[in-house]
Amino acid sequence: MKTMKGPGLFLAQFAGDAAPFNSLEAIATWAADLGYKGLQLPTFDGRLFDLNQAAASKGYCDDMKGMLADKGLEVTELSTHLQGQLVAVHPAFNESFDAFAPEAVHGNPEARTEWAVDQMKKAAVASRHFGLDASVSFPGALAWPYVYPWPQRPAGLIDTAFEELAKRWKPILDVYDEHGVDVCYEIHPGEDVFDGATFEMFLDALDGHARCCINYDPSHFVLQQLDYLAFIDIYHERIKAFHVKDAEFNPDGRQGVYSGYQPWVSRAGRFRSLGDGQVDFAGIFSKLAAYDYDSWAVLEWECALKHPENGAAEGAPFIADHIIRVTEHAFDDFAGGSADTAKNRSMLGLD
């Protein structure tokens, strides 16, 4: 059995224009002082990270690793959530998602996709430069506008969407395979891969590609009312990254899963700071430990109520307290002994 690493912190929700959140060195000092051991780096935020330079220069990555190591920190994974989202975009979301890309490709979906694919491939190279075996991302979406079966979907519509999604991702995953890095997709509403069934559809369309893996985040399953513990039992072999994120679901007579277009603070399903929601983290950490998950437990903080700095301060000890240092021997070994075939047969009345 293996012990997972942590606590880690995903920096995307904390980066800002004011100190200490406007440079990697400053935010790293802040995170280390809170007790974090690893940082998940958003490759799309130029205040903290230069993906082009990281792909072109191992020295850049080594210098960053050294600076973090001096603070007692490691890089957990590189995040390409925004670039991955842009690998596949339904036209209904073109204008909204242009904001994730450089201005030079705004209004040009084909150029935006090419940019996103190039970014993804550069992140594979950069991950290897850092010595990382996993990265985290989104898969994008072509079929999401048709998630509800009304009006009735034409036969083959969803199959065609997943075939195209796989067609776009297969060359990217092959590059990751060349560099020995998994792409861990966050299973997330708004993506075509938003639950176990759709992950299986995607994986099948990719012919079971070995680098198609999962960034496990139970909060999205709470909001869908999916059994997030059973999910681990089914997909544990593909879970290579873990976002520790809380949520709650409180339906009433006015709203349920869809939450009636309400703002986050008023939604039946909403994200919460660690410990303030309904996620059974003791169950999750126990299952992951039992399945030998040995990568990072990383806080992705989102909450409709609490200040992010309080959430970060509470998150490190929360994760540390939940990480199970796995045992090296069975608790009842003291009562056992070495194997004795003759004695065993005698005890069973066979000899």
C-alpha cells in the first residue's frame, strides 16, 4: 500500500494582481507558510507561469523547481484546463470562450483550436521537463447543448460528437504518451465528459488510450447526485490526480439539480470550502488509500460564501489530517505465524 502526497494547492483561484498573489515566488512563500507541500500550476496565467518558455527550456523548469524546493514545495501537476476546453467548442459558446484565448485568435474558431492544441502539446513537453507523470485538463465539449434529451436528439448525434472529440484528442494524447505523461481530465458539467458514462464513451472512442485518465473531483458529483464513492471503485485504475473540493446539495420545492439559473449563493447545489459541505472525505481518502493512489491531494478552492484566504488557510490542515499514512503490515500480524502446510492440513482434518 502507498501513501498519497499532500497537501497541494491549485493556484488558479488565488492568482491576482496584488501581492503576494501576483508572482509565483511570492504566492509560493504564502502557500508554504500555510503548510502546503505542493503547487498545481495554471499554465494559462502569465503572472505565474510561461508555458512557451517551460516547453522550450528545461533550465527554466529546473530554476522554478529549485526556487520552490527552497521553500519546501514541489510542482504537483501542470494545469491546462482553459486550453483543453478550447480543443473542442460548440459554436454556441464561441464568444464566451474567446476570453480564454489570445486576442489574436478571437472570432476565429479554427485558429483558436490550433492555438489550444499547440498549447496542450507544449504542456506535455513542459511536464516532462519538470519530471511530472500527470497533468490536469478539461476535454472540451461539442455535445453539451444537447445534454437534455429535448428536443429529441437525432440518431447518431452524440456518437458523432464523441468521434470528433476523440479525433481531436488522439494526436495530443500520443504526444503525452511520447513524454510519459497522463492527461487527467476533470469530469465536469459543461464538458462532454461529465460523468462515468461519458468518460467511458470518450475512452471507447479513443480505443482505450493509456494516457486518458481522470482528475477526480467529488464536488461535481455531489451537484449531479452521482455516487462519488462508487465512482472510485469503478474507475480507480484511471484516477491519477485528485482535486479536494467540497460541495453541498440542498434541493427544495423550487429547485433541484439544475438550480433554476440562480446565482451560486442561492443554488441548491453549490461549492463550499473544505469541511463546510457534504462530501464524505473520510470515505474518499480511505478508498483511494485502499486502491494505492499515491499521487497528490490538491485543494481546488471554490466557495460561494467564504473568503479564499480563509479557505486556503483551513485547507492545508484539513487535507493533511485526512491523508492516511498507510500501514506496512496487518494490524493482527502479532497473532499470526509463518505458513506451515502440514499444520494447516492437520487443522482442517485433511491429514
